[in-house]
Amino acid sequence: MDERNAQEPIQQDGTIPDDATRRSAPKAIREAGSGGRRIPADRLDVLKRQRQALMAGLGQQESSLAANDDRTRPGRIPVAAGQGRTQKTGAESVPSDRTMVEDGTIPVRQPARDLFDRSSPASARPDLVDVTDQSRHPQLERTSAPGYEVRTDEPRQAEQNGQDRRSAAESEDQAAGNRQAVSRSQAAVDVSTFASLFRSIVDNVGQAVLGKEETIALCVTALIAGGHVLLEDNPGTGKTQLSRALAASIAVDCKRIQFTPDLLPSDLLGVTFYDQAQGRFSFRPGPVFASLVLADEINRASPKTQSALLEVMEEGQVTVDGRTYRLPRPFMVMATQNPIEQLGTYALPEAQMDRFLIRTSLGAPGHDASMRILQEADIRDRAGLVKPVVDASQVEAMAACASKVFCDSSIMEYVIHIIEATRHSPAIRVGSSIRGGLALVRCARIRACAQGRDYVIPDDVKQLVDPILAHRLILTAKSRLADMDEHQALAEALAKVPVPTGEQ
């Protein structure tokens, strides 16, 4: 038999079609038949008889199974995995050509449901899964593939809310305890005690900064009043030593920030980062979270970074990512800037200058102070030798004591006249705001209390006008061309204000 006839499809009678029959068959049938496997001619009769017997046996079995088959019942889904395999061995249950016996007969296929135990209804049809019955869902085996867990914020948020409530309650209890401690300290601090503590702080800081009692007294006044100080002086005058010695005298922490052009607001305030260990976002506080912050060379930072201190200096708080954090009490920013080497610096905006309570300078030490400094040249860190003389609660008690100092209405009228004089002076383009008047009254009370008086006199106000109001003024262009500075313009405006004498 040739190779071409061996590839032709077999007809129903088992014969191979001739050329005429093959040409009359449809093209699709010829193409389908040409793709089949080659079968020897001597096995064609055997295969024909086997296929007829197979079809007859399957027809009888399928007719009996169709009556009882419930595969189309709603809620039943065939399971493809493991179909056609037995339960014990996993061998194929559908007979193939390899399972035929030598005599050409085919063993009868048993129904699939007969191969399983019928003791429970759930195992009657293991190839079906009832989606309405959750107990019949197959359990998937665990593999070595990594699993990913999707976390929701609701449990963590509830836990965080509970922690916030507990922390709020603890904060209230702690605040109540602090108020009680402060109240006890306030009861022990009167005017004479205030003067003694004020003098001890000034003398203690004077161990590190020699010969600058007046400047130290202004810084202590700003600390008690809750304000901020701007030190404008040349390098090497002891500005850093002053801030560190003041923090050491009242037993609070001090943080130094070196301002540079590439400094960012987050470098000052803090940043919110994702903590992988805890699986949540956490806030990392910046260096402004200290009782005394030294902003060294503040004019070297960009205006964007300088404006980050506006809320800190005015409100005493920090807002990052919609959350507000309170700063410790007492709190003071002591900023420094050099009047020389202005190349590459950024002038402080007027809004930030108004945030500073006092602007002052140290200046060069006198002859006696310079001699003592040289004699003690081996002491590299004079501020490190300063020991605390008061604590933070006593500072709060001193502030409460100063708020009770009597200030007559005539003194307040005097302050208002000074503020109005700065607004109507021909040499001043922008005068002082009412914030300057409030600073004058508060600092005048502290100065009077430091001198052992429980009332304010006009001299207390006059001695504080220049360090409190001079940096809040903006001169006209004509005054600038005439080489007039803020101190001269303020002195001319102050000279026109009558001093109250106490006589009606």
C-alpha cells in the first residue's frame, strides 16, 4: 500500500476512498483528514470494530447517567482540577487506546460517582462545588509563594484614637500637676523674691559673658515675658556663649541651628516619615522643640526657611501635615546676625522683625573684662561651667508675679503717645504696631519687679523704648540718604512725647 492511501480518512465501511471520491469530498474534510496521524492499513479494520464497540458502550452508560446528572443545577460549578482521575491512585478514569486489551475489547467505564464514598452528601459529587454552601468550598493548599497582607487604617485608627484619648488624659493630668506645682511656686514668689531670682540669673550668666550685665538683663526680661531676642553684632562677641549660659542657668535644653542657604523648613520644624518597623507614619521633631533655640546667622537662610519660624515665634507651636504640636514652656528664640559680610544673605522681612521682642547687641568687652578673659584663656567653654540657679517652674512663677505689677493708666497713655509719635514722625515711613505697645508694658512690669517695685514708673518705659521699638520702624528714603538710622529717628520721636509726672 502506498503512502498516499495510508493518509486518507476511513469511510464507514472501512474502505479507503479512491481518487474520485476524494476529489468529491469537501475541501475542509480533506484538509482535516490530511492532518491526522498515519495508520497502517492492516489495523483499520480492528480500529473500526473497536470504535463501534466503544460508541455502543458509551451510549448506554451516558443515557443512564443523564437521567440522574445534576450538573446543570443552579449553584453547582464543575471543578476542572482532578477531573477524570480516581480518588486513590489519581489515574485517568476515561479509557484510551493504551487501556485496550489484546482481543480488542474495551473495559466498561464505571460512573465517576461510584468511585467515591456515598456516606455523606457532601462527598457524593466531589467534582462539584456548591457556591451557596460555604462549607463545601475547597481549601487551597499553602505554597511557598510569599503572601501579601492588605492593611486597613480602621483598626489602627481606632487604636490611635484610643492612644490619643489616653495621652490627652495623661497630658491633662500632667498639666494639672504642673499648674499645682506652679501655683505653689507662685505663692512663694513675691516682688522681693522675684528681684533676688532675677539678680541671680543675671550674675550666673555673667560668669560666661563678662561685663555685659545690661544685655543679659534684657535677655532675661525677654525670657520671662515669653518673647524672643535678636542679637545683631560682629562675630566673636559671645552670642553663642550667652544663649548656652542662659539655658544652663534655668535648667532647660538648648538647641543650636546653623542657618545656611540650603536649609529647608523641615530641617527646623521636623518631618513625617514612614516607620517600617511599626507600619505607620511617625513625626520626627526638629531642633525647634527646645526651650531655648539659638538661630545662628539667621539672615543666611532663604526667606522660605525664615518664614517657617513665624508660627513658632508667635503661636508657640508647630504645624506639620495638618497636625499641631505644642512647644515646651518656657520657649525663646535667640537669633543672631552679623552686620558685616552681607553678601549672599537675606534680610529679615518686616513681619519677622516684628516677632522679636527685643533687638540688642553685646559689643566688644571692656578693658577689665578683656584682661580677665585673657587671664582665663585655658577655659574654652565658659558656658559649660554655668550651673542652674532656677528651674522652668520658677520662671513661670516669675512671669505670673510680674503680670500682677501695677501699671497706672497714665503710664499706658504714655506708651500710646510713643507709638503714635513713631507713626507721625516725618523721618519714619512705617511706625510701630500695637504689638510694640504690648511689649513695652510687659517688659516695663518685669523691669519694675526686678528692681523691687510693684508698680511701673516712666523711666522703666523710657529705658526699654529703643531695644523694643527701634527694629520695628521703617525709615523714609530721605532719612536713609541723610544717614539716619532707626535709633536716631526713635530718639527724635520720643523727645516730643511729654513724660507723665503723676500730677492730675
